Amino acid sequence: MDIKTKIYTAPALFSIASLALIAFLIYPNFRDIKNSSLQIISNKKESAFIYAQNEELNRFKNNLHDYKVNLDKSDNSFIYTENPVDFIRFLEKISSELGIRMDVAITANPQNKGQNKSSVSFFQITTNGDFHDTLEFSKKMERGPYLLGIISVSLKKPIKNSAEIQPPPNIVESNFIVSVQNKTL
């Protein structure tokens, strides 16, 4: 080997060794440092979030007695699926106050939208009475203490039977389909 080749070979080998050192030793360490730093920042943010949530929970626990009345009222807005007696009593009270006849039946989801069965119950309520009283019945039902929604309403005049006399002109038969939120345990 001549001198020129030796002069060029030594720096070339040194450059290759330096690049290999950077590529295989230094760069992976910097990458690991960067990833570890990002993990530490993420952990700090998560820790701060958990701390804030804990503070909020402690504040809620300290003020629970203030919220208790409203929570109890909210809890009473739901019905028990297995035993909706209180809801039916509520409907019977309204119908008796207004002087209309009412029948209640639990029914399946009329819209089949796949709502969670455990969260909503459906009732078919059939009434017979004065038109204005029927409207008042629907208003009182919606404004009552239960979380409900009227899905559909149909009104019609009662059909005259041959043995009966003509019903009064304001009497209507109505059919309500109502969804009521269930209480989950």
C-alpha cells in the first residue's frame, strides 16, 4: 500500500467507526431518553388529573348532605321495572281527578330502535273521557314526577253501538304510548 492510500484509509475507517458509533450507540440512547421524557410528562399529567378528580370527589363528599334532597328527588323520578305500582297509582290519581276512565298495560318498544331494555319501560295508556280532560291528563302526566316521554297519541270518537245512545260530543277515546325511565340497581 502506498502512502496516499494509507492517508485516505485511516480517516475513512475513523469516519465509518464514528458513524457506526453514532448509529448503534448514541442515537438509541437519545431515542430512549426522548421516549422516557414523554412517558414522565404523560405520568405527571395523569397524576395531576387524578389529583384533581380526587379533590372534586372529596368536595362532593363534603357537600353530600346538601345534594341529598335533590338526589332523592331524582331517584324518585324513575320506576322499578318489576313493580311499577307507584307509577300506575300516579296515573290513576290523575285520571280520577279529571273524571276519565283509564286502562294501563306494559308493552314492548313500539319503535324497535334497539333501546336498552333495562333503561326504559313502555306503557300503553287508554283513556275515555272529555277531550279537554284528556288533554289535561297528558299535560299532568308529562309534568309529573317521572322521567317519561309520550311517544305517540291517537284520539278517536267512540263508536256508537246499536243498543247505546249517542255518546256526548266531547267524549274521545285516546291511546298513549309512553316511555318511562327505569331505576337501575
